[in-house]
Amino acid sequence: MSVFGAVFVDSRWREERAEAPRRLGCSFYSPLHIPRSNKTGAVRVTVRETSLEVVQGDSVTLPCSFLTAIPLVRLSIIWTLTPLFDPDSPTQVIVYDQGQVIESPAFTGRVEFADMPWSADVILNDTRVSDAGIYRCVVSNPPETGDPGIGELSLSVLAPPSLPVCLWEGDTDAGGSVTLSCAVVEGVPTPQMSWEKLEPEQITLPVNMEGELMGSVKIVNVSAQNSGVYRCSVTNVLGTQNCYVNLSVYIPPDDSPGILQGVLLTLFMALVLLALLVLVLWLHRSAQESKWRYSREDEERYNEIRYTPSLIKRSFV
């Protein structure tokens, strides 16, 4: 057995390392396995993949391979994240410093080294959309000369659309205007939004996008034909979510039959009044005629009585 610093190398160790899976992306190479000219060089870091994708909730391995000529007694590995939504505020993810592992509070219980100290790979579990960004692996191994080795990769966390929220506002009386709005909180890649009227037939409506996660449809001069169920759909490569609006347009009752009935009633009353007027005139005229006739008869009787004595007188002469 030969001893190099804190690293023990013998034939049994070589056999075990030869049988170990090749899944580790960041491996330590003993000075016995590198050219002597590199013994005093700086730590060299290699990242196998510079761009990774993972579905929200799944696990992903962030690879980082390093090459050093110095024993790993003072090995230091620092992983940092620069979030996509806040590129000016990089945060620490996990640190390995001389045998101690320190996890960032935001990643506690979700991040771990794959096989320390031989590998600087880290495994990120239960991924979240906020985990997306630029990851940097910084490796130093004093007293190795030169600057620390740095590897960089980008991580995209895909997420299905969240359940959208549908709202409506406006005047639902006939002739008014109504705006249907739809908003979704999350979705990577950005969901595509569409509005459809489902009843009585399916009709696709033009959407006015307000940013990437909100869209609306405006309906002017609404009528009974605009009543029905409307659906907002948000879709990306991981799925589709829907929300619905049931729109009811108020139509005032039709007053035409009432108007016709009023007109007919007015005509009927006018005819009744006309008939009564005719009847009154007829009665009045009849009374006048009767009065005139009776007056004439009385006058004739008076004349008859008036002239009778003279006739008698003449008969005696």
C-alpha cells in the first residue's frame, strides 16, 4: 500500500474504483493517474452538460468534474445559483469545506453531493420553478496554485400551467358591453391562452393579451346570442388547464302585445263613448221632436176652441 497525503491508493482501491458506476460526473483523479507535468497546475473543472431541463418536482444531477494534483485534505467546493428572475442576487446552494457539508436554508433537505470527495456532482431533489437559473461550481484545493476552477451550467425547470382564474365585468343588459378576463400564475414554458364559446356551437374568440399570463375578450352590444358558457384554456408542453364563465344576457320583456292591447282598448272605449254620444244626441233630438209635436198639438187644440164660438154665432144670424 502507498500513501499520498490523506489519500490511500492500493490495488484494492483501484479495483473498486474500476467497478464503480460511471454515473459520476465530477471525479477526483489521484496524482498517480495524471502526468507529472500537471502536479503543480491549477484545479481544472469540466462541466459535461451546460444546459439541463427538469420537470418541477423531479430530481436532477448537476455535473461538475475536477482534476487536481494535490491531496484532498483542504478541498473546497462551492455551488451557487444566479436565479433567472433576479440575476443580480446570486445565492449559495451547498458547500463542501474540508469534510464538512453546509446546505443553504432555501435548499435544506433537497440538495446533496453525489459522492464526496471524489465527485463534485450535486443532486437537486423536489425541484421548483424558483430553482431555475445559472449554477456555478467553484473548486479549490490548497495549496494548489492558480485560481479556483469554475464550471457553469443553466437549469430550466418546466412546470405545467397552474389553474387559471376567470372573471367577467361589465353590463349584461342587452346592448351593454362585457369583458371576460383570464389569468394564470405559473407555467414554464409560458402557456398559450385561448378563449372559446362552447354553446350552442364552439366558437374561437380573439384574445387581447395583457402581458404573458393574462388575456381578455371584450364583447360589445351584447344580445341573447351572446349568452352561454365561455372557456379559457392555458396550454404548454406539460398540459392544459381550463376555467369557465357562464354569461347570461338580460333581455327586457317584449312590450308589443301590451301596446297592441292598449291601442285596442282605447279604440273600444272611443267607440263606446261615441255610441253613448250618439245615443245622447238621439235621445235629445227625440225629446225635442216630442216636445215640438206636443206643442203643436196644443196649439191646434187652442185654435180649434178659439174659432168655435164665432161659428156658433154665425149660425144664429
